[in-house]
Amino acid sequence: MSLILSIVVDGVAYGMILFMISVGLSITMGLMRIINLAHGGFALLGGAAVHLLTTRLDVAFIPAFLVAVLAVVLVSVLLERLLYRHIYGFNELGQVLATIGIVFIMIATVNLFLGSTILPLGAPAIFTTPIDLGFRTLPFHRLVVIISGLLVLAGLWLLMEKTRFGIYLRAAVDNRIAAASLGINTPLVYLVAFATGAGLAAVGGILGAELLPIEAYYPLRYMVLFLIVVSVGGLGSISGSFLASISLGILDTAGRYLLPGIGTIFFFVAIVVLLALRPNGLMGKAQ
Amino acid sequence: MNDGLSIVGLSKNFGGLQVARDLTLTLPRGSRTALIGPNGAGKTTFANLLTGVLKPTSGKIVLNGQDIGSLSESARVRAGVAKTFQITNLFRDLTVRENLRLPILEREGRTHQFFRRADGWSDIEAEIARLMQDLNIQPLADKPVRGLAYGQQRLVELALTLAVKPKVLILDEPAAGVPSTESHFIVEAIKRLPQDLSVLIIEHDMQLVFEVADRIIVLVNGAILMEGTPDEVVANKQVRELYLGAGHV
Amino acid sequence: MMDPVLSTSPRRAPTALSFLIPSISVVVGASLAFLIFPYDLSFLTRIVIMMIFVVSFDLILGQAGIATLGHAAMYGCGAYAAGLISLHLSPDPLLGLLVGAVAGAVMAWISGLVLLRTHGITLLMISIAVTMVLQETASQARWLTGGADGLAGITVGPLLGLYEFDFVGQVAFIYSVSILAAVLLLCQVLIGSPFGLALRGIEGSASRMRAIGTPVYRRKVTVYVIAGAIAGIAGALAAQVTGLVGIEVFNFSLSADVMVMLILGGAGRLYGALVGTLLFMVVHHVAASIDPLNWLFVIGFMLLIVVFVLPKGLVALPGRLARLLRRTS
């Protein structure tokens, strides 16, 4: 029983990280219909920035965290205006190739300044404080991750349901052309959505650094994972991303615990089967 | 009836929306039938039900005694039912010649011959030449379709579907978008179609309908309003109301 | 109208004996390379093997328009199959090639049956997932594949029983070039055949193909299997020539590189595959010797340039330049 609870807790924590990183990708893929293989790069840049600030410049964790996320948001705005704006109009293959090019450049940039080894983030000591849950102890960090994930989910829900921007975003995801003809400033909606997604990816990357270590090849190494979450959850669906992340987090963790070795194989076979049966994902609309 | 296409009780609804209601009609061998009706009457839906793009909610489709209702789209074409596309759907990067070569190769079952050239059969090349001649598109033979004018593309669209040599040919607004200077080629081509072919023409252009059809079916709201010879249809009070408005009957 | 979208270039079917041209140019080019760079033969052989791999990808992407990021699956299966046959059964190189081709074809058939019912991002995902499964399996099945250490000590018997593989790599080079020439011949014939025309039809409009009675799915599976066999041959060659097979034959980056090489050169006309591979491998070789990771800068920028400026790849560059000159004169 405690094994099951362990799997669930670890799986949920892992799933929260995946959710925070992937939800932005799901929105941009559902909204701008763009396959962005460089999305993981925002998580990398966030983690790399925190590494730089905390270990090289002795900045405390929380200020570093805030500065890093802000920096990633600014970088994403630049990239969107300069490159992604044009990539929206490419066909699928073009988008794949362009975003592969972008991610290669991101990786090379991090490597140039910080090398290619794992970059530890100067996380506050409190993160490692164990919390006794009864059936096992849990590092405080995991709790932070789970709560952050829930806060992000709640925040996004509020954004989508209760703000005007949210309505514009949902309208644009549903029917781009109609939304534009209603006077909704779709390029601005895209920009804000893109930047928000990038910022959230940075948050996820920073908080998840223990589970998904920050190093130059991060975006390529985990790109498959993020794309799987998005494909399974359905493009453009926040609830789908959440469900998919948590399920896949638990599935992957269960695989590691129960079937060490072949757990990963089982995981990917499950993905193939799921996508073959439901090509639009759990909550996706038909393409 | 063993000769031709027989449709019995064909219905289709999308959720609560009924787009085809209990349609029953026959297209005997050699017949030239026109399907007319106001926009949204369900003409294209009906055509898609015949070709297998849409699966019916109920009803049977029988071709020459064979029930084809469960066949996939490409299987139905092989069985003998072909349709032109309302919005031209051609192989834009290929030349006109290649566009016509493909359906003939497919029809003749030669696609699996890996070690022969696609243009290596003189009988096929001759057939392509004849088709192009019939529709007056030989000058365009080696041009990529992408560069052709819309009217010319419509002609290629018709030629492509004819190349399939179906038993039942459905023409989905063949003259739509074709300038009047060129539409007579289409009319001529339709008149020259093989005698044993059943032809269903979906059209708005009543002049064309009167020139080629020997029977007209009027479709309204997914159901058949009436069916008869062109004269009968023109004289029919309900049809006149439909097209000219109640005050003009 | 200026088409800003990346699309594959129009493919002209070959005329008369022109199906021999790619093979002949490769033989001529390789002979020159053999004479000019006699001490770089192992690098040149790697380029030739990669060309075979990329040409097989051109069959599915350039002809049929099927975009995957999992082509390494068939390559890797071919490599392992050839390695295992050589270690356990017989070191005859041609037998190894045959087995590699079969392994690649079988993997293509199994994965293709699932893959080719999907499109777009789902297709990409499943193709990636398949290579991940294979990589993990190879890593776990130590008894068969040597696990993470891979297979080593793969020896190859004399080619055709006559030509021993020499240390300098001359026989290996000639062997690989011959296979490339044969593969190019096969592909050119295929492209000019009714089957090739049907593939271009599928790429142009799958819906139209269905409307003329083509079983589109079956055709896609067929070309995928053929491409898989050729990719398997490339993998087998790599195993034989280097004597090693490791789990990196299933790397996602390998599949991505293949796509990059093809797009760089231009998809749809076999020349693009050859040009793109040559350029990529040479630039990689040069850049990597200067600084291994900053090579990613180069390839990243090259990709962006191709996608934004030269969507039809380098083979279209002469045409573009010609048009540009005509306009300015």
C-alpha cells in the first residue's frame, strides 16, 4: 500500500513539473498551430539563469527565480516577434525544421557560456527538509512542486474563465479567423500566450531541476516527453495537459518502481498504443 | 434492378440535424439524371454518401446487384462509382498528362510494376491523348496543373474522373466557375459520354441541365421533392414556387 | 504568388537512360575523392553510408510526403542484424547486407502499419516513440545486443570471397560506393515507375488518389517498407565497416540529422539527398574539429537560413539564382 502511495506522490510531483513545462506548449500548438520543438529551451534557459545567478553571482534563490523567469519571458517575446511570427505560416515540416534550428542555437548558447555538464541550481536548504507523511518522508521540495502546479492550474483556470484575455484566447483557439474578424487582436493574443507559456516553462524547469537536471542538451533530451504530454492531452487543452501530465507522471514512475529496466519500454509502447487509438489525444479537437 | 445504381431509404443525420431523409431512387444504366435544389438542400451530402466519404445512418446502395454500402471510398471507385470534385482537386505539381496517367494506371492495375516506366505503355498514352482531345486540353498536356486557369483546371478535373472509366459518374457542378466561352467543352464532353454509363449531374445551371439531362430529381431539405422529365419538372407547381417564389406561380 | 511555406520541389520523372545518371555521377565523384583524399577513406565511407540512409528517407519524404522523425529505427535494426549475423553465423558481407535489409523492412512494416494511419504531430510522435522503444530494448537486452556497451569485434569476411577488407579502408570504400550506386539506380527506376508516380500523387492529394481508387494506406506502407530496407542496408554497412554497433544507432538526433541533411539539399530529387549529406557531413567534420558543441550554432543557423530563404534546399539554388539574374538583367 505504501508503495502505491509512494508511486502516486512521486508520480504526481513529476506530473506537476511536466504540466508546468508543457501547458505553454499545448496552448501554442493549439492556438498558433505551431509545432515548437524548442519549447523545452525555455525551461533550460530558466534553469541556466538561476544557476548563473545563484552559484556564480551569489544571488538568493527567490530573487534569482523571479529574475530568471522574467528574463525568459523577455527572450520569448523577442523570439516571437523576430522568428516565430513568421514560422506560424510555415507548413508542418517547415515548423519542425525551424524550431529544431532554434533549439540547436539555444543549446549551443548555453554550452558556450556554461559548458555541457549538469548545472546545479542553488536551491534553498529548506527544500531538502524532509516532511513526514506517515508512510514515507518527502522532501519539502516535492510539496512545493505539487502546490505550485496546483496554483498554476488554478491561475490558468482563472485566466481563461474570468478574464477578457482568457475569452479572447479561447475564442482564438476555437476559431482563429472568426476571432480576428471580431476585432480580437490575435497577434497580441498569440504574443501573450507564447510569453506566458515560456514563462511557465521556465518555472517548471527551475522547480523541476532535481527531477529533470538542467544541462545544455535538456531541450532535446526531454523534448519527446513534453510532446508526448501535449499529444496525449490534446492540443490547446489546459485540462488535457493537466490530466495527461499527471497520468504520464504516475505511469512513468510506476514503471520505474515496478518494472525497472523495461519500465521505459512499457511507457513508450503505451504512448504508441494511445496515440494510435486516439490521434487527437485525450481532450483534443480534430485537427 | 440489376443494371445501374439503386438507392433505397438512404438517410443521414448529424446529431439532431437530418441532412438526408429516406432517399430512394435509381440511376439506370445509360441514364442522364440531374440533381437540382436550393443551396443547402443536401445535394453534395447525397453525393458524398454515394461515394463513401460519408457513412449513412441507414439505407442501402446497390450497384449492379452488389451492395456497396460497406465499401471504403477507394473500394467504391474500384467497384465503379466515381465523382468529380466540386472544388477542383488535382495533382497540382504534376502535369496534365501525369494527372490523367495516374487514374488509368490505377484502373489497369499497373501500379505495382516497379521496373517499368510510368509512361511506357503506348495504349495508355494513346488513351490520355484521346481524353485531352475530347476536352480540348492537349495544348496544356505538359504544363503543371498549378499554372492553369481555373476553367482549364475544371476540364482536367472532368478528364481525370472520366479516365477512371466508372459505371456511375457523378458530376458535382462541372460547369461551376468555368467561363461561358469554355463551358461548351464540358457540355460537349458530357454529351459524348459512353452510352452505358449512368450519369448524375449536380448542377445549378439550368441551361446545362436541360441540354444533357433526360430526368431531373429535385432535392429540398434532404428529401426528394419530385422526380420527372425536364418538362414535368418545369410544369410542377411546387418547383416553380421554390425557384420563382410563390407570387409567380 | 510567393509561397513562404516550405514545400518539396516538383519531381520530374526521368527520361530515357537518365535513370543511370545519379549512379554514374556518384561513381565518378567517388573515384575523384578516392584519388584526392586517399587517407580520409574512412570519413568518406561514412559519408557514403549516410547518403544511402538519406536517400532512403527521400523516398518517403520527398516522394510520398511522409515526414517522420524515426528513420533511425530501421537503420538501427539493420545495424544490429548485420552485427549479430556476422558474430554468430557468417561474416559474409553481402549476407549481412541482406539480413540488414530484411530487418529494416520488417521493422518498417510493423511500425508502418500503425504509423501510416496517422498524420502530422501524431505521426512524428509515434515515430519517435518507436525509436525510443528500440533504444531501450537494445539497452536492456544485454544478452543479445551487448546492452549499453553494444556489439564489438564485428568482422567482415572477404567481399565476394575475393577482396579482403584492408586496414586503409579501400575495399570498404569501394564496397560502400557500389552499394550506393546500386541503391540510386533502384530508386531512380522506382521514381520513374507507375509506383513512383502514385507516390507523388499521394503527396499531392491523398484525397484525389482515393477518388481514383488507390488504396493509399497500402501504398504508403509499401514505400515505407522499401525505404526501411534501404535504411537497414545503410545500418548494416555501418556495422560492417566500423566493426561496432551501439545503442546510439537508434538516437533521435540521428533521425533529426537525416531530415536536416535531406532538407538542406532538397527533397524529391535524389541529388538533394546526396548534396545535403555531403555538405552536412563536411561542415560537421570541420566545425567539430574546431569545437564540438558549437557546431550546433552552425547547423542551427543553416537550418534557419534554409527554412526562411531556401525552402526547396540547395539543389534549388541554381534555379533561384538564374531567375534572380534574369530579373535583374
